[in-house]
Amino acid sequence: MAMDAVTIERLIKEGLPDAQVSIEDLRGDGDHYAATVVSGAFRGKSRVQQHQMVYQALRGRMGNELHALALQTSAPED
Amino acid sequence: MDTTTHDRIRQQVTDNSVVLFMKGTPVFPQCGFSATVVQILSHIGVKFKGVDVLADSSVREGIKEFSAWPTIPQLYVKGEFIGGCDIIREMFETGELQQMFEEKGVPVRA
């Protein structure tokens, strides 16, 4: 089952309220996305931890309804 | 996840320096993301053990819980979870991946 980009963005922002999120539908099939997430909450965290925070915001959908979400995470530059 | 599965995964990542939990085998990956990581590891000349999660549904679900990571592939080096496809690709592009292997004492092709 596919998920739309608006839902993905909403879930990420619910979990990480300050996040700047941009989502690209890579194949136009509603199933393969790339997301760039920038959030102050990522400061001092490893990449694995940053991605885990995004997955947590997606509440179990990653790997289920959401098949492919290429993630790029970073903290905002000062 | 039952304790047997947990212990089995723990054993695999302890007994082998570099373990890739993947869909399919290193020779025949069954998923593009797994194939990407296999290509990167082969490219930098790191020997690894591939664990095909499609061959064992308890490991397929168990590894997600074990790593708190929802997707396959997953790379372990010296017992430590390094990341999935995106992170490995990003680390490879910046050179951090090769550096990490060297720091952990895993031989890479010069």
C-alpha cells in the first residue's frame, strides 16, 4: 500500500515540530520517496540516531506501507 | 522476538567482523537497496558475511527489533550497527566508510 507525500510530511512534522521537510516522489508511483529532513533535534546525534528519530515519527509505517524512503538528515547550520 | 532469534543474531554479529543482513545473497541480491550495499562493499574490497533474511522469517523480523531499524539491508561491523543503505551510501561518498573500516581494523583494498 502506498502513502502520499503530504501524509509523510505531516507525520515527520508531528514527531519533529521544528523540522524542515522536503519530499520527492522518485518514480511518481507513490511508493518510492526521498526525504530531506533538517531539524535542530538532530544536533549531537549520529546518523543512525537521526534516522531512527524520523522512523519513530513515522510510527511503524516505514518498512510496511512505506516501502522506500531514502533519507537524508541534518541539523540546521548556525 | 524470542530469545533464540536474539541470541542467533547476536552470535552472527559477534562471530563475523562484517555482516550484512540483506534480501538475497551477495551473488544474487533480491532487492535494489541490498544490491547497492553489496556493490559498495565489493568496490572497497571488504570481505563480509551476507545473511539472507528472506531465507528466515524470524531473522527478517528479529533484526528490525534488534537494531531498532525498520528496513533491510543492515550493516554490522565488529558487533556495531552502522546503518542501512542511505547511510552506507552517504558514508561511502564522503570517504567515512573506508575510514570507519580502517579504524575498526577491517582490511580494505588499498
